[in-house]
Amino acid sequence: MSQNGGIKTDRLDAIRSHLYGNGFSTIQDLADAVGASLATIRRDLQILEQDGVIDRIHGGARIAEGSSVELAFQEREKRQLSAKRAIANAAHELLSPRTAIFLDAGTTVLQLARLIRINPMPLRIFTNGLIVAQEFLNIPNLEVILLGGQLRSENASLVGPQAETMLEGIWFDQLFLGASAISPDGAIYSVDSAEASLNRRMLGRSANRYVLADSSKFGTMATYKVAPLAEAKLITDTSITPQWRSQLTDFGVEATFAQLGTQK
């Protein structure tokens, strides 16, 4: 991509982020927010409208109905992206052909899914993540099974009793699980009770369990406890603090520290 193309992509991303965070905005508001001329903003809005991302109305624009979930996921996906990619690379090294794996719906696990797409091998992949599953469309040698259940729009995931019942009849060689938070008590936490319940079931159905969590998740809290971190092996990044490294040892957690910038 040319430098100008990269600048344009960054500007479109900035416009989408502004509209997602601020709601309806005038063309002048957007021009001020991203530092572009009114004519440039009008051209950008036309592109975004053609892509179905925004609606242009009354001299301004707003996020198109139905796009907010995707954009919210995309905003979370961008956070700590270098760390997430390094973690995903370390996780990809653990994969073996002709095994059954489960990929949950988290944004760090999504980076692993993208590596599998780029470097495919024969795998049977189970997931409860809609965006994760989409990564595998038309990829040879992959058998992909999506759990049924209730749609949790905030994470584009499927949860609930139907999903948990389906898990009871399946056994995985490897589970790759994200985390909303790793609390000071050494446990994995989720922001959603149904997601936490399903995550617990996943842990019970897997021979080898890996939690993929970047260093920003440590020492934070969410509402619903999933399980002690020691029930799985941890893959995180080297930016984790020395204090947390020591605590992981105290908690009995086997950890891999992925070097930032290391990716395929």
C-alpha cells in the first residue's frame, strides 16, 4: 500500500471511531476531529456509506444501524495489538495437524485464528465466535464447527444452555481461551455471566488448556469468575511486570512470555 493509501485508511478508521464514540457528527465536527478538509471528509463519508458502515444525514453522519457491534469488537481488537499478535504466534507454534481445537470468541484468540488462516494445516476447529468462524471461510483442510446458542452481541459470540449442552459431547486436544481480566487473586474473570459459565465448561472438556491474555489484563477485575488461572497454561507478553511474574509462580501457573514484535 502507498503512503497516501495508508493515510487514507487511517483517516477512515479515525472517522469510524469518532462516530462510534460520539454518535451523530456534522461534517465540520469530523473535519476538526481528524484534521482534514470538508471536501476530503465528504469523499470519505461517501466511501464509508458505500461500504455500509455509516449513514449520511442532515449535513453529517452516524454509524449505520447494525454496525455498532462489529465496530465495538474492532476497537477492542486494536488494543495491545502487537502483544496479541506475539501471543498468537506463540500459540500457533503449539498446534499439531489433525487435532481438535477450540477457539473462544476473544480478540487475542482472533489473532490466532488469522494465523491459522494464513498458515493452515489439517485441523478440526470448534468455536463459539462468529467473527472467529468467518476467518475460516473457504480455507482448505479445516473442518469448522460453530456452537449453537444465544447470540451475545457485545462479543459476537454464542453462549447459553444450548452451547453448554453441545460441549458435553465433545473433547478437544487444545483449548485457546481469552480473558476479560486476570484478577489479583490469580483467577480468570469475564464481564458476562453466560460467557463465564461457558468458559468453565470449555476448560472441563479439553486435554490441554491455554489462556491467551496480554499484560494489560493483569491486576484488573471483571464481574464473573471463570476459574483459577492455574487450571490452564498461560501465554502472555514480555511487558508483564516483574511482580506479576513472581505472583504467577506463587499461583503455580505455567507461563510462556511472548516477545513483542514476534509474529509470522
